[in-house]
Amino acid sequence: MKKLYSVIKGSGCYIPEKRVLNEDFINKDFYESDGNKINIPNEEIIRKFEKITDIKERRHVTDDLVASDIACFAAKDAIINSGIDKESLDYIIVAHNFGDVKKNNKRSDFVPSLAARVKNKLGIKNPKTISFDLAFGCPGWLMGIIQADYILRSGDAKRALIIGTETLSRISDPHDRDSMLYSDGAGATILEAIESNEPVGILSHASRSDTLNHAFLLWMGKSNNPDYKGDELFLKMNGRKLYEYALDTVPLVVKENLEKANIALEQVEKLLIHQANAKMDDAILARLFKLYNKAEIPENIMPMTIAELGNSSVATVPTLVSLLFNNKFSNHKVTSGNILVFASVGAGMNINSLIYKIP
């Protein structure tokens, strides 16, 4: 008996041209969260940072661009890749956390919504293309995919465009070491509903939201530099507790999701995980295999972009999808029948996971 499934029809991304190397932070003045200046030489700070995160460089947008601009670039890439008519889109969902933040006015701008702006920039005339935003921390794009899957499988829609876009360079504190983590980028995916006798596309998903004790592991606050003249609020993070939370909970959500889909860990070809911190992602992968009492982790199971692209929040996973599906990795390939696991964790704290079988 045929059932409706959501499959990836096309994908695209926008990787900003401006490369920011670790050595570009060598003359920065870094402060602790208590306002005291860090007296460790910047060379040592950068060396330790790279060892932990694996980040060697990141990408920043040029001064003239905002999040909705690069979202549109990624969307155009996905539309061309899919071969569809843009007017046939039933939904445009844009995941982000800070809206459009201009270089010279670092205030979040949400009105109209970024999804409305993207639809406008794409020149879509169809009034039945419903556009809305979604804020869910770094897992926002994946939550948009999950919501679109529910809509498509209801039978009320055929196609949805889901975008993750962020310009973290605009809201990172130049006097906080964590600013070296953050980057800019956008990724877009087109989902399409198809009928199939066999399960294909999205097989299952699982989510978790731990706000009681973990809501403020990421927050907005003033610069670490007590003499900073501006009144902007910057992204702040309790890195140690976030690391512990992610390590304790992300593997459990992935395992729950695999069990919902009745998929064995051995069947998983690739794990596409939010590019937050290489050390953390490696630890999550090891903890997942430990849950299954497996000591050996297959080589090449987890594509990584963080070394070159940094942490672009909601854009990291859709960028991975675009690069993987469009054969941009030299050492990672996928084919029909492969099982992929998506997973993300971020502000809230929120976690989600999705199981996908390539048609």
C-alpha cells in the first residue's frame, strides 16, 4: 500500500567568501566573563582553541549582506538544484535566531519575517506560498524539516523550502574567546511529498527540550570588556555545561529515533551533526556507539566542515546536506538506499534528530 513520504528534492548553500583565519585574532584583547583581562598570550589561546574545536578558519559575510540575503542565495541554489518551478512551493520556512543584523546597526530586525523577505527576493508571486520563521536555536533548520514533514504527509501540501541562515559574526563579542567559534552561512533544502510502497525519505524524528534547568546555557549579554563603549548585547555561552548536556542527551535522542524507525546502528551510513565543536561532536559519536556497546566506530561516518567553516548555527546541518548530496566532499559519498542520521543541539536547550533513507 502506498504512503506519503517526504524526500529531499534539492539542496543548496551559501558559503561567504570572506575567510577569517585563527591568526586574525592575534591582536584581540580577550576578557573573562568577570571582566578581568586574560593575561595568557593570544598565541596560546588560539593554539588551545584550535586543539579543542578543530577550527582553523571561519567565514564571515561582507558588510553589505544580512541573513535574509544569504538565505535567498542558498534558496536559489536549492531551487536550481531541484529543477522545480519556484511558484510551486507551498511553504517557505526560515530558521534563524537573530533576524537581519546590519553591520552598522547591530539590532535584530524581524519585521517583516525573514521568510517573507526571502519570498520577496525570490520574486514568488503565488499567494498560496506560505512563509514563516522558526526560532529553535541551532536545531532550528532541522525543526523546520520536521514541521514540513508533518505538513507534507498530511496531504495538504506538495513542496516546502526550508532554510537555515545566520550571521553570528554580527552578534559575537570581540572580547570573548568564544567569538572564534562563530561564523556565517546559509543552507536550503526542498522537501517534496511522494507516494511509495517502501519507506523512503524521512523515516522518523525525535526532539527534546530541556528548559527547566538548561534554558540559559546560551544567552545574550554585555561585552566581557568592562570598558566597551557600545550597548549591544552579544551571544554568551556556558561552554562547559553545554558540553556536558550535549554529551549526556544527544546520543539518547539519536538512539530513541533509531528505535522509532526500527533502524540498527550498523545500518547508518552517515551522521550529519551540528558543527558546534569537533571535540564535542567526536565525543557524542563515541557515546552513541557506547550506548550500543560498540567500541569500534566506522571510519568516515561523520562528515565535518567545522575546520574550514566554523559554527554557523542553524546553517551547519543544511550546508552539510548540500555539500554531501551534491558530491562536494572528496571523502564522503552517498547513494540510493543509504541511511542518514541528522542531529542537532542548541539554545533552549533543544535537541532533535531525524532518520533519512535516500530513495
